[in-house]
Amino acid sequence: MIELVWDNGRVGTVLAPSGASNTVGDGADYTPDDLLAMAASAALMREVLEDTDRLQIPVLSFTATGCVIPRPEPAGAPPRVEVRVFMMLRRAEDTARANAAIDHARASSSICQLLGPQLHVHADIRSISSAASA
């Protein structure tokens, strides 16, 4: 459980169970939108890396960027969270299974499930073996 304590204005301090803290709000370290995008990105990362470990897919790197798109087109559409995943694998033949791990993570993570169709995940998966042949 996290705790949020109002500081002043529209800024508060978030306290994590570990004791770590950060400020959130207008002009603070993170906005609530940043935290939502961070939660979606981290939830995907945790699930994907669990799946790739279980499937014995050698992942060399995993990076994700996330943001909340507050007013997407067309007008009146609900906000969405966009997460872009960048993975580097050792072997090109693992790409399809890594994509499946991302799909599974999106379907099984509680954070991703809560976001439902408002979560848009885009994956860019590459491998050393395909990079070497290019």
C-alpha cells in the first residue's frame, strides 16, 4: 500500500512500503499521468521477463517508454496509455515467442487488465543474430 501526504498547493509526497518517497503533482517529480504510465510499463516488464525466463528466451535488454495520451483523436475518445517496448534478444528465432510473452503479459497483468482497451502496447523486438546479418 502506498501513502500520499499532501504537501502544499497541488503537490504531495508518495511513500512506498519500502520507505522510499517521491513527490507527485504539478511541478513535482512525477505527475499522476507519469505514475500511471510507469505502472503499466513496469507491470508489462515484470510479466514479460517472468515469461521469457520461464520459456528460456535469452533477453539482452528490455526498455519501455510510456505516456498517457489525454485527448486522442477523434474528439471525445477516452484517454489512453501508450507503452512502447524495446527488446533485444540473443536469437532471432525467439522473436515470435517474445511477442507472445508480451501479449500474455498484457492479458495477465492486473494493471493492464484494469486499463483494458485504453492500453496500447507497441513492441520493437530485435536480435543480435538479425542485427549481425543486416
